[in-house]
Amino acid sequence: MIVEPGDYVLYTIRVYNEGELNGYASKIKDALPKGLEFVTENEEYNGIWKLEGLDSEGRQVVSTTWFAKGQGAELNSTVGDANYKANLLYALKKDKAISTTNPENPDYLDAQVLCKVTESADSSRVLINYAQISDDSDENGNPIDDIDSTPDNFTTPTRDFEDDEDFERIKVRTSGKYDLVLVKEDKDGQQLNSTATFEVTTNGQKEEKTITGKLTIAKDIPVDGDHLTDDVYVIKETKAPDKYCQFDGTITVTVSKKLKDDGSGYEKSFKYTVVDSKGNDIDGKTTDDDKVNFHLTTDYSPYKDMAASKQALKFALLDDVQDGAFTVDEDAITIRDSNNKDVKNLFDMYHVLSDEGRTDAINKILEKSGLNPQGEFYLWVAKSPVDYYQDYVLKNNNVTVTLPATLKVPAGTKVENDFYQIDFGNAYKSNLVSFNCSGQKM
């Protein structure tokens, strides 16, 4: 789970009875890591909890006896009352299937605890919350021994976990940042490594940059509550490498930053236009030649060294192409990592021509990500999410997809091509702008 400083986190501790006897979870403990604070003033969730103090690891320890025999919902109840034995957890019915029907098998109860994130946004720590059953009893309230675990002995995660305890990891989201890079290529899609000079105007401030290969327009620009504005970059090439064409026009990139609709963090979106010397809008990836290259580069920097559950590991890339605007040479598509290694075989590629061409598997990915591309699109899905997560996402080893295409529209026509990266099932727009040169003046 990814959170931000000041966020509230509501943990649900679910206690199952997988034993052979009916019984009570007489006492439940939760050890909150440093960086999470128990919200003492909240009665709705935390009214049933008692703050015991700090343990040897500096964690706040809270406990509740709300679910013990005669406590909580059972308090003052007698035989025949609706809440009589309301806290009792019935034994696992081994002759019946595990189910979520009513009554549940195995039987369970939920305890919830509300915390506030106090960890700094610059922290790289993963916060681990530990919960356990520290005391239990039989149906009559008599103490019993847990045959496969030792209650109230939980300290650190350096040993194997017992079945009366569980943990949950969260990581504080660092202040959102973005990089903006421009790559100049020849008609074969090869990066030009000769020196060129650009005039870059950032929010009205001009700067001359002489670079070889890649032009870093902006780096580590924050996207947070103090910078919710539009950043505007205007790029113009003033001196081209020898023997190569000069881009005769300007590229304008607008980076819009705002709070996400659900309030969970900040998002960025990039809009760019390319205007030639005659004032024609000529899409950011086109030239006077009809042979062009489109690029998608991932950004895994927010997830470096982040822990995540296996169930959350879903990674993909999507190109929502403009129907009828161009054709892609699929055999020439390349996918390379940050070390220029060919990693195309790490993905399954799907080329969907229409809404009717979507399979159930594709629809499931799109529904989870919130994307709904219309008509034609390309989708690349990581074959082994666990390996991809470990070798690329955690290490911020980004990949670049290059699509060689042939334009089918008249010169000067604006071509829209939206790229997305899908991380942990959620979709984000790409942040790399590039253009290529055909060897003739544009």
C-alpha cells in the first residue's frame, strides 16, 4: 500500500477460528510501527482499543478485549438475548467446504484500528504493522492453549510467523516528481550522438543547452501540494549536428499537476505540440517523411525498493493508437531496458483492432486499470510479474518501446497517440517526449 504523510490508514484485523473448539479471541494486540500514530480521539474505530505504550522497538502497542467472553457486544447479555455469545468464534467445520456464506466457514470477526501517517515523505522505510491474538479462551471463558502458536510472544519479523499473528506493509509516497527528456533520432530510429544546441524556455526563462544524444529538459520537478500549477517548456534547436538536419520549429510541452480525484495523491499529465517554422501543428513524433517512430518509456522511480504483495504485481504497457492515422511495422517493434538490452521476450503483445476483438483477459486488465481505449490499441503484458517486479520495477530499470510506423494522413495533420504504463494494475500516462529526423529539413 502506498500512502502520503498525513493520510489516515484504517487496518482491518480479521481473526479466524481454524481450530477444533469454539472459543474467544480474549485479547488482540496491534504493534504500530514508528511512522504511524494511533488516533486516540477517534471513538468510532479506536474506542475499543487501549494504548499500552511503546515496546522495545519503539512501536505503539494497542490492545482490545472487546471480543472476550462477556465483553463488547456480549456485555450484560443473558441466554436468549440477540447478542448472547455474539463474540464466540465457532470451530472450523472440517466436513464442509471453506466458504463465504452465512454462517462463515471458518468463522471470523473483524477488529479495526485507525492510524495517521507521520512518516516523512523523504523516508525510504517500509512500515510494517503487526497484529496478533495475545490471549484466547474456550466457550466458557476458560484459558486454553493454542496447539500451534504461542500467544503474546510476538516481537520482530526475524523469525517465522505463527498462525495467530499477521502483518501488513505500507510505504510512504515520496513527493511526486517528473523528468522530461527529448531524444533526437535518425530515420532508422537510432539516437544521434553528435552534439546539438537547443534553446529551452522554462516558464518564461530561457536557457541554452548543448547536448549529445538526449536533452534533459527538466529533472526531479516536484508534483505536490506546493506546486499545483502548469509548467510550460518551449524547445527550439538552434544548432544541429554536422551532416544532420536541424529541426526547424518549436516543441511546447505543458505539464499539468493536480490532486487525484480520489484524493490519494498527485498526478501529472503531459500535453505537447510541435509547430514547424510555418506555424503548422505537426504532432510530436512526425516529420516531412511518412516514416516515424513512436516511443514509450516507463518511469519506475516511485517504486524503487518498495515492498508489495504478490497479488498486486500486474504490469503492462498500452498504446492507444489513432485509428486509421498510421500503420505499425510490428516485426520491427523493439523493447529495450535502461542498459539497451533487448527485453521484448519479457512481454506478451496483443494487437486489438476493435472493441469486439478484446478477450476476457484483456478486458480484465483494462477494467482494473480504469482504461477504456476505443478501437485499435496495442497492449504489452509482463509474462512473469514477479520477475519483472524484482528485475525492473524495484531497480528502476525502465524499458522503452519503439513503434516504427508509416503515416497515412496528409501532411500537417495532427496525429494523437496516447501511451500508458500500467503499474500494480493502475494506469499512468507516459512522461517521455521524443521526435525523429528523416534526414531532410522539417
